[in-house]
Amino acid sequence: MYEIFVQLCQEKCVTPYRVSKETGVSQAALSTWKTGANTPRDSTLKRIADYFGVTLAYLKGQTESRTQGEDELEEYLDMLRNRSECRMLFSLARDATKEDVERAVAVIEALRRTEGGG
């Protein structure tokens, strides 16, 4: 995980010292993180992630997506790749107007309510 921090520092051309000063994260916390003696709390990591404009999950090495929107987009792409019914809906909606899509969503929601209540 510290390797991701180092990479982000290099990309932004900042030193760990500067990150420490600008985020309020102590140099000691960064130092023990570097040696592997300790991992900062999530609240501390979140300040670092916010500083670099990435998600906490990315900084922790839990995802390759740097931003929340990328995670959501990747989820949608996975659905399109793996679920034929989603591909069919996407294909049908490709040329639909906003109103067409809103009506289709309303129908799907009504069907779900009927299923759940029946």
C-alpha cells in the first residue's frame, strides 16, 4: 500500500514531507507506514487519498479505479459483459429518448413491486 503512496507522490511531484505538512498527517505516521511497522487509520488514509484525489480503496490497493465514478463505470461494464439481459436492454435503449428510458424504468419498477407484493 505504501508503494501506491510513493507512486502518487511521484506523479504529483511532491515529497512525503510536503504531503505531511499539507494534510496534517505526521511524518512519524508516514515513516512507520513506510517501514511496515504500522498502517495508518482509515481516517488518516482518507486525508491522504483526498489530497491526491483518489478513493480510499485505491490508496489501500483494493481497486485499480482511482475515482468513485470509475468504480461505478467498471461495475456497469461488467454487467454488460456478463449479463445478456443487460446487453439486450442497453441495445434497445441505445437510440431511445430520455422519455422512452424513463417510461421503461417505470415499467420495470412496477414489475418489481408487483413481484415483491404478490
